[in-house]
Amino acid sequence: MTDTSSSSPVVDLRNVTFAYSSDDPLPVLENVSLQIPADDFLGIIGPNGGGKTTLLKIMLGLIEPRQGTVRLFGRPPSETRHRIGYVPQHARVDSTVPANVLDVVLTGRLGRSSWGAWFRKRHIEAAIEALRQTGTADLARRRIGELSGGQRQRVLIARALAADAELLLLDEPTAGVDALVEENLIDLLHQLNRRLPIVLVSHDVSFVSTHLKRVACLNRRLTCHRADEVSREILSEAYHGHFRAIEHLDQCPLASPSCEQGCVHPDASAE
């Protein structure tokens, strides 16, 4: 699928190939090209080991491809990654640490504070605004260890936004949360997508194909589709036939008329 946006893409990957070792017979990513426009809401799906988290790390400039080019806001990622808000899959906050929610969100400002862990008024204001955007301003003085899983995920998104993010990357943001929390998180992400592009990794195809604008299927190689184009044939090709489609019952909060693909269990046999 070709990007038809008239403006320059926020992220532009051209023929990217990456391997963690020169001895690997197959690269983790092979000839991956992807353009992300400024209004995109993109989901990346694929089997475990297919390269999803690796692709996010390349966008962030944490690792460099063996070949190909990567541009973030028209520049190399090493020069512009401070403009990205990133919520990793296994973001851990020690619940025993005597830090409140505002303290945690302020860590998103560390790269912008010349005083290290001491923050001026403008940094505190930016953190409070990020909490407001995620609907967690009332939690600012709560201990981080007292929060529910859904509240904590919103706080981690606020921490990413506090860095004045112009692009939001999330790795498995709905993993381990219940259906109601997921629904609320979807609403939040749609609100944020009105002003910045969002890229998220997920194993839940129903979530991605129902609520996002585009879907990138990644299993070493990448293909990109409109969310409403995703079919069982496309999934079978992406997962090499190893997936299980789960039908949501009518009473399931995630069920919808467009939720035909169900959820994907990438390690299961095709059914």
C-alpha cells in the first residue's frame, strides 16, 4: 500500500535489513520499507520473533540497520528521537519506590532538564498537562504502587507525552489488561491520534483491524494494508498458516460487526 499523504512522512524506512549477528542465516528484518504519515494510526502485527520490537528500536535509533535508510522527521533517528514518546512492552515501575505519579511522569522530562532530576516550573507544568491529556491528573499525588493496571498504563503514556512527543510508539499496550480497560485505552489513543501519529505493536488482530487506520503485517518482511483490508488470507500469509482465529460472542465488549478476524494466537496451529 502506497502512502498518498501530500506531506513528508514522519517515519520513512527504505529497504531496511537487520540481523543481530553476521552469522544468522536469515536477517530479523529483510528489505522493509514503511512510510508513516503525520495522521497515521498504525498497528504492527506478526508472530513472535517476526521483528516487531526490533522495528520499533530501529525507528528509535537504538539499533542501526545493516542496510537501508531510516529517517525520522526527515533526519537520522539519532538526531530526532527526542521527539518520540515510547512506551515499551515491559515497562516496569517498582511499586515499593516511594514515588508518586507526578514523579514518574516527570522522568519523561529528564532529557529536557538541564538540572538533571531537578525540574523547573515549566517541566512540572508539562507533566501535569500530560496527566490531564491521559485523564490521570487526579492521580498526581497517588503512590505509583497503588494504581490499577489500567491507571498505570495511562501514567506511562503520560510519561511519554511529557517529553513533548510528536510521535507515539507503544509495544503491546493492551497486554494483560481486561476488556473494559482496553476499551478505555482505545478511546484515549483515538483522542491522542487527533494531534499526533501513533504506532503500536499488538498480537490482537481484532483490536488492530477494528480500531486502527492501517495494519502492517511483519514476519521478517513487511506488508501494509488498510485495516478493513485485513483478511484470513493475509493473516495466513503473515503467520505462515500458524494462527488461531477466535470468534467474539455478542456479549464480549470487544465484539463488533467488523471483528471477523478475532484474536490471533501466533504460536497455535491453524484452524
